[in-house]
Amino acid sequence: MKKFILSVVVILGLSSWECFAEAKSVNYEQFGAVGDGRHNDMPAIVAAHDYANSRKLPVRVADGKSYYIGRIDRTAIIRTDTDFGTARFLIDDRGVHDQRGRQIFEVAPSAAARPLTNVPPLKRGAANLGIKLPEPGLVCIQDRNVRRYIRGEANRNSGTPQRDILLVDREGNIAPAAPPVWDYETVTDATVMPIDTETLTVQGGIFTTIANAAPSKYTYYRRGIGISRSHVVIRNLKHFVEGEGETGAPYYGFLSIAGCAEVLVEDVLFTAHKVYYTKGSSGDRVPMGSYDMLATDAVNVTFRRCRQSNSIHDRHYWGIFGSNYCKNLTFDSCILSRFDAHQGVANATIRNCELGHSGISIIGFGTLLVENTSVTNRNFIFLRSDYGSSWQGKIILRNCTLKNGATLIGGYNSGMQDFGYPCYLPEEVVIDNVTAADNAVIFGNFNWKKTSPAWKEKFPYHMPKKVTVRNSGTVSGAPLRLSSNPYMFRNVEVDRQ
């Protein structure tokens, strides 16, 4: 029958795409995939999604198949609903070098980002961009004349240009929940990314990465699923890692969300990667690892009921999640080893979660709400010291438990380094129904040299203005002490209710 159909196709001069014109969905076998776990099926996968995109058809992958993806310089672009079902994907990263920066799949927007000109100066918290847009979009602005996030410690660097990611409507109104976090005397660069308004769903699939085993250097690999489209749901996907040996180069994240808004990741199983060691920019030996989940320049991203396949308490594996320049990140009902915000997040919510050995490692702005959550780390929240241990805003801890630790908010800032911005401890802290170990403190020793007036800061560290403690204490019932550095926090009053 298949030979007969092919003969008809040849006689009539029909293309394979035309043959599928009446199909309600697309699968990989229609484009030559074998699905035996040995044959490189990437060309067929790419062709199938190209066809589905051109005809606005969903992709439904055959259950029980196993697709091998080896060395090939191609990315499958997903622009329609895709159901990977119970199919397996074996991503072999051994010997992949020139192609390491390519994603295997990219959930892409229907239109490309474009430059945006004539953006006027903006103030922190501005409600309007100052110009109108032809359609609502996600706007990324930069001022290359200003450097922020000048990193310290072993991986120190010279920082990055000041930037913001904004949700903007046609009239230029900026979403109130995600305003600019910096002042812009000049906007040197701006792009607008159109926002797809219909929800696209990608679900199912069992993905296994065979680790690259490359030298342990900062030569990052992608080779996963990228998301650059707004209004996307990723559901019921599983990712595993095999073959990690004595050496390995890091990954940006098997699931990498960048330049988009309104993304929901739910019921996904991730895998933490092994920790390797390399030389940092200071020349010192530093731990180096990979995130399996990454978010960059994204707004309104939620991870719900996500897990990891290996123990959240095993320190041989790197913390599983990292982010940069995001706004409104949420973990809801997750069991993972870490929530991490490197170069700042504006507003974050962590609820109903269990977080492991890396805990909550973060800097940023706005409100950080953590509720109904337990953390197994010496710090419940660690304000990243390599970026100045800064949170400019409010921290709320509610109905939480700190396991195996005695500091609710930890970090370090000597007041001697310019990080590219004034550094703050949270202006307001609310601790409501929180239990910690005996001798626990609210704030750690943020500067062990600052024990008298003799220590003079070059870059003053802004101290909290208000601390409220309700129904909280240690496991033995003793009250929480303010800090392990009484002098540094001598002017901070605590309202115990």
C-alpha cells in the first residue's frame, strides 16, 4: 500500500507536504524518522515541525518510539502544540563541539524581535515607556554607559550594561507589577518582542542527555529546549542525565526560558548535574556546574509541582535552577535543590515548596514572599555576596521551617566594593510563624569586620528599617535573636508580636 501511495505521489508530482495536507496532526515518521534509538532522527524532526508550522498543525509524536539525536547543526522550531507522549529522546552530546550552542528544540514566537528607537529617559518605577507601540510587546532596554552587577569574589568581573525587561501595551503603559528597577538617563539600545497571545502547549516526552564529557571549562552547552515565545505551557516532561564522568563542560539549562512572558512549567521532572571544578577569573579553583532550569529576561514565569530525579540534599550535584534579569518568578509546590537569582529578580514568590542543600540564593528588588516552605541549608535565604547581598524591598517569611541551619537571612557585604549600585538589606522584614534551630538569628554576620566605629565603609550598606516577628522562634521555644553581629544591627528595632 505504501509503495502504491508513493507511486501516485510521483505520478501526480505531489510533494510530501501536499500529501499530508488533510492530516489533523503531524508525526516524525511521515518525514523519515526511524525511532529505533540509533538512527539520527534530527533531520526528520526538524522537517516535521517546519511542515506543522507552515500549516498550523499540531505535532503528535508516536508513543513508544526512541529518537536518537546526535551531532547535527539544526534546531527544530516549535510554533504549534506538541505532544511528545511517551516517546524517548536520546541526546548524545559526546563529541559535540561547534554545535554546542544550538538548542535541540526552540519554542519560538511567530514574529522576530525588532529594534525600538527614540525611547526617552526613564525613571525607576516609571508607568509609561514614553512612546507608543504598534502592538503590545516585551521591551528590553539597556544603557551601555552604566555598569551593574559588578561581580566580586572568585568569579569577579566588570559587570554588565544596565538593563530592564518590561511588559508594554500599545499606549506605552508598563505593567505595574514589572516596572523599571533603574533610572535611565539614556536608553542606548531597545528591542521589542511581539507577544503571542494564544497559549501554546508542549507536553510529554522522556529526554535523556548523554553528558558531553568535555574539559571542565566555561564552554557552555545548550542542547535542550529553549522557550522564547510568550504564553507557553510546558507539562509532564521528564529529563535525565547519563554519563557524567571525571570532566564535563556546563550547560545553560535543559529548559531555558529567555525573552518572553507568561510561561508555566508544571509537573516536570528535572535532573541536577554533577559539580565540576575549574579556574575562576581570579585564578582560584572554583566549583562549576550546570542548571537544568534557566530563566533570563523573562516576566511572569511559574514552576508548579516540579521535581528532580536525584536527591535535593546531595551536594555532589549543582543547584538545579538559575535566573538573570527576571521579574515575577514563582515556585509553587516544587521539590528542588535551589532557587537562584544571579543578576537580580524583581519580585519572587516561593510557596508550598521543599528546597534542598542550595536553598534560596538571591538578590533583587520588590517583594520576596516565601510561605509554607522548608529549606535544608544553613541559611533560609542567602543574599548572594558576590553581588553585594542586596535586596531592595521587602522580605516576608510565613509558615516556614529552616532545617539544619540557624540563619534566616544570610550574606556578606564589607562595604568596600562597588557592585554598580547601592546595596540594601531589605527595608522591611516580616517573619510570621517561622521555626528555626536553637540559637537561630534573623540576620547573619554580614560583615565580621564591622564590630566598632573603627570600620569605615567606602560604599555604605543600607540597613533594615523595620523587622516584625509574629508567632516565631526556635524549636525549643526560645525567641529568634536579631543577629550574630549585634553591633552592625544595633539600630535595627524588632517588633515582636
